[in-house]
Amino acid sequence: MLVFPTMVLHLDVGRDQSVQALEQAMLNDSIVFLSTQKDIAVDEPGLDDIYEMGTLTKVKQMLKLPNGTIRVLVEGLTRAKVTSLTNQGSYQSVDLELYEDKREQDVEVQALMRTMLEYFEQYIKVSKKISAETLATVADIEEAGRMADIITSHLPLKIHDKQKILEMVDVKVRLSSVIKIIHNEHEVLNLEKKIGQRVKQSMERTQKEYYLREQMKAIQKELGDKEGKTGEIADLTEKIKKANMPEHVEKAAYKELDRYEKVPATSAESAVIRNYLDWLVSLPWTAATVDDIDIHKAEKILDRDHYGLDKVKVRVLEYLAVQKLTKSLRSPILCLVGPPGVGKTSLARSIAESMGRNFVRISLGGVRDESEIRGHRRTYVGAMPGRIIQGMKKAKTINPVFLLDEIDKMSNDFRGDPSSAMLEVLDPAQNKSFSDHFIEETYDLSKVMFLATANDLASIPGPLRDRMEIITIAGYTELEKIHIAKDHLLPRQIQEHGLTKSQLQMRSEAIKSLVRYYTREAGVRELDRQLAAICRKVAKIIVSGEKKRVIVTEALLEEMLGKKKYSYGQAESEDQIGVATGLAYTAVGGDTLQIEVSLSPGSGKLVLTGKLGDVMKESAQAAFSYVRSKADELQLEKDFHEKTDIHIHVPEGAVPKDGPSAGITISTALVSALLKKPIKKEVGMTGEITLRGRVLPIGGLKEKSLSAHRAGLTTIIIPKDNEKDIDDIPESVREDLTFVPVSHMDEVLGTALVGGLNESK
């Protein structure tokens, strides 16, 4: 608060020192000196904490309030300047130099007074915060200095600005300063009025919040302020320039930016446009990594991370070699098909590293909405781009290695078919102009190296499968698993469990036993889990202080992991009648399948059990028809099918089974049961049968051979047309197996039955 001379006003005094000073003044002449404090936070101000120039005042009234505060009525007498300050203990006293206003008024003073009064009148008309009575009161004042002080007290000025007027002893200087201040305040009021009118014209009466935001916008425009939405526009403009978009995309971005600038910030459309622009500027349009094409280095990286998988490695190295020569080869679209745990996903990471490219992965398992691939229309609430565009944003370059994991797990429903949407993504002739519903503008995917993974090739729709180069990863042989465990899995598990190579060592025979008796899978996931279990056991032994070093031997393995889970060797311990070993191909790799046939007196019923699919049921019907047609040659009674009930069963009844390669297995088991001839225990077989006894080719021979090798079979009967596929089987497996190519069922029976087919019963 600041008091001018001749002003009369009330003050509330609460500070003890000030109260004591008032009481002392009332005992004498009721005169006190009022000076404004520079910093109100200081409780005991000294001479440096107050302005030197203040006002000498007379206390007219003093009233003590119930809360201890004293309310006083003071009248300003004259300006006064502190020359010295004396601390009287409970209060302070000062020596002052008084400044009285000169009363003579020359022509210049009168002109200044009239100008000041005229400006003040104009200010009151615009402001409407000061009453007309105040103007009349001020107009009646004859003293120039007093008029300037009264007008200053009515203006909305800060304390330090009013203090400057108080410190102006020269009346003419004071009048000139007050005239400037009134003029400036008048200009500010006019500007506020202009801004208010501009805002009022562009707002709806019911939108109070909109009014406030528009007023802020108008103020920012007048001040040239870059904050708020104005700053956002500038920031987005800069980002669009730096994004290096294609010309048609940049044009669309600036068009949307123009819309964003015009749309009110409170509108829902504003957030939609902003989100769209953020996506446009964050996508890579031209940024690319330079391919680090070094064939030897790439080969070392692939061999370092993966044992075997020669086909895939050769295909990648071939691509790199051609890319180095041409520098413009369109990226291939490879699909790695194989059972879980064979290293499909980790192989994709290694490929990205060997090429020096960024890596991004999206999982397609369970995706059943087309918009997951193509994105949503921007008009939808919560619209987002599809997973392809989201992946490109994460990749930050236009030529990453992009992994589409579990592409065979996509399904469809009423929301569309995502596999059909993937056709454009994976077609080298179309993906140069991929269209996402959210982005709307075309996006170039032709420089992306797409890799897909799948467990079951049959689950991928034909048109989509046609766009990809299929590379099958069948699984690992026992020898490969031992190498993988020794060179890759065990060192990693040792590190992850906080152990060192000196604390845990595993003998080669222990690793071999682990592979043989505790795992039976195409991949190495279960093997990895068993190694993790061993590391946990060893960690507990070392932490408990029992031993400082553990060497895992074959004998210690059973102690750590429990009894052996699987038997290694023959699938059956002895030759059996009516039991044949078939080879099956499933989504998790190859597997062996026992097919049992039981005969009993009856009326010729054919019973099929074991949760068989339609294809296997048809194979059983075809096998039965074939045996009936061969009754004479097999020396069976012509009416055997009318007197005997035949029950064909495939164990593990809770597991669904289907496939077109069990025909010769069912036929062999059926003939064995009817002729009462045992089937060789070491023989496995695969192939479909016709009604005339021809053996048709099958798929997945490599996977089936690996499963036969794991089960300990030594002879495999295969269709003759599959003879060409034997070269794909690892050499270590081929050495242990005898392949018997057959073209007719008679050859199958001659090989599988003990003693052959023609030997007398």
C-alpha cells in the first residue's frame, strides 16, 4: 500500500513495532511517517528495506479490533524523505526532509493540468471502472501536484510505479509522467476492447471455455507469442520439413496442418488431426540403414547364433551376394516353417544383424480383424494405424528386417479376413504402394525384408502362401541337439543363473543322456528348460556351501531331474501282431504313431476309435476295402468280414489325429491281425493307399524320419515317389536308417511282416 499527500484512508496495523509506534505518536502529536516496504516478507525492516521517500501523515482515529489489530484513519500531509533512522527499542523514529509542493501555477502547469484532466476523462469513459463523481472531484482540485497524486491513486498501477510518482518532487515532471501513464493505460484499454470485440465476433455465446481460449489466442497474436497452439503449428511445420516425405504426402500433411490451425482446440476433430499429423511425421519416409554386406562376416554371425539350418543360411547369403552386385535387388519374402523351438524367431534377429539392418517383430497369433493389418478409418473413435505401419514407426527406417511371427495363426470373422489384407503387404509387385486406412497416403514397403514364421504350412491360405518363399526347418537330430546344448544353450543358462564355467561343468555323456531320455521334440525348447533346471539345482548347491564346483555326470543327471521320461531304442520291445508303427507330421514336428487292430467274432462291424479325423477314417475304410479285395491272395475266408468285428484304435485317445499318410500303416496292422503274423518292431512306415493297393506320396518326410530316429526305429517304408526327398534328411540320420521305397502294398507287407507275406501261415 502507498499513501499520497492529502489522501485519507484506513489502515490495519498488526505488527508489534508498528503498534508501538502508533501508541507513541498518539501520546505526542499524532504524527507518523508512512513508507512502503520493498519486500513484504521482511518482518523487521531496516532503512534498506523501505523506500526513502514516503508520506508524513496525521492519525485522525484509532480503533482496537478484537483480534488485536489496530485500525487507524490517516491523512497524508506532505512528501518526506528519510535522512536517518533511530531504533527506540519497541519502535523506530526517523529524521525527515519535507517536500512541499509549490503553489504558483504558470501557464505551462495549467496546460499540463488541462491535458492530464482531458486524458483522465477519456480513460474513465473507456475504463468504466471509475465513476463520474470521481472525475468531478478531481476537476475541482486547484493544486497541480495534488491533482496528479489523486489521479495516480485511481490508476491500476503497480506499487513501484506509484512510488516513482511519489518520488517526483518537481510538479511539472510529475504532471508529464502522469499524462504518459494515462495515455499508455488508455491505449491498453483500447487494445483490450479491440481484442474483446474480435473474440466476441468469432465465438458462440454458450461456449464460455471457447471464449477464454479465443481471447488467449488473440492476445498471443497481438504479442507475437509462440506458445500454445501457435507454437504447436510452428513445431509441426518444422517436423514436416524434416520428415522428407514424398511430394503427395507432404502436400496432404500441410493441408491437414492448415485444418488443424483453423479448428478450435476444444473440438474433437482437433485431437484427431493432431494424432494423424504425429503419425505422419514419425514414420520413416526416406531414412534407411546402409547394408553392411560382408559375406564372411554375415556367415560368422549366422553360424555363431545357430547350429545347422544350412538351407536358410545359404538363402540369406545368396541374397546378400546378389544385393552387393546389383545394389537394387527387391527384398525377398521368406517364410520359415517348422515346429516350435527350432529357432525361427531368433534366426530372424541374426539375419537382421548380419545385414546391419534394424529389426522389428509383430505377432499375428490370434489376429482376426482386418483393421489390425490395414488400420482403422480416421473417423472411428480411437482409430490407429495397422500393425504394419506401427512396426515401421518402431523400425525408424524404410528397410528393416520385418518379422511376421505366427502367420499361420491368423483367423477371420465378421470383421474381415486379415490374411487377405496381408496379400498386399507380401506381394513384391504391390507393396511399393501399400495403403493403410488410417494414413490414407500410400507407403513404400518394397525395401523391407519380410520374414514370416509358421508352425503349419497347411494353415496358411493358398494365395498368401504363393507370395512367400517357403523354407522348411524340420527340426534337429540328436547330434545337432548335443552341439546346440553344448555350444549355445548351456553357456547362456550358466550366465543367466549367475554361474561361471568353472562352477558348472557338464560331461558329454550327460548331455547325450539329457537329449535321449528327458526330451523328445523337434526343437530345443524343452532341452533349454531342462538345462535351466540343472543350473537352478547347481546354484542352490553352491549358495548353500555344499560344494564350490559341480560336474554333472550321467549318474548325477537322474538325481537332479528325476526318473527318465522317455525310453531310447526300439519303439516296441518285441514283434507284435496287429500293431504297426506309423510316422506322422504335426504342427510341432514329426512323431511316431501306434496303430492297433483287434479282431473279435461278430457281424462284420468296423469300429474306429482314438479321436480320428475324417481323413484318417477314410484311410481306414480304404485299407479295409483293399484287404477285402485281396482276400484270396491273402488266403482269407471270403466271408471273413461278415463273421468278424474289426476294431482299429490309435492310442492317446484324447489327442486329435488326422492326416493322409496312415493308409499303409492301417492296412499292415489289419493284415497282420487277420493273418496272425507279427510286424517287425524296428519298422516304421508312412504313405497313403488306394483301393487297388498303390502307395501314394506324402509330405514331411524329413520330419517323420527325425521322429523315427528319435524313437529308435531302423527301417522306414516310404512311397517310391518320395525317394527324391531322402537327400534332405541329415546325413547322421540317413546313416542310422534304412529307407525302403515302395510303390504297392504287397511290397509294404513283404518288408514289414516277420517272414514276409508269402511264407505259409
